[in-house]
Amino acid sequence: MATRKPKAKTAKPVASATKRKSKQQRLIDMLHRPDGATIPQMSKAFGWEPHTVRGAISGALRKRLGLPVISTKEVRGRVYRLVSKR
């Protein structure tokens, strides 16, 4: 009976030094900008429908994370911002 050769060890993938940001973190970053973000801007950035953006703000950010998201009516439309410090 023939003996098997041991398999060559393969290198394990190494985690990259820069981790990719989650969509939730990218949304938070958009809301931290001084000029805030509108629903159309966020929809375009993530490829989401407007109701999905509103749901993410209401559910994930306000309710689950407890972040103080404010909205103001401006000339360019309703603008959402995070007022907390990073």
C-alpha cells in the first residue's frame, strides 16, 4: 500500500491593516458632517430606497444605538445631523 505525502501547509489569510467600514458606520459619518445629509444624498450613497434610509435612522441609530439624530427643514430639503461628539 502506498503512503500519502503530507499536504503542504497553506498560509492563513492575514487580516488587513485597515478594516472596511460598515454601512452603519458610513451612515453615522455622513450625519456627523457639519452640513449633515439629506435623504436623497444617503439614498444615492448606499443605493437604498428613501424609506430604508429613514428606517435605518429611526431603528438602528435612534432606537438601538440611542444616538441623538436631529432633522431641520432647510432650502435644500430636510437635513439630518448627529449632534453628539465623537
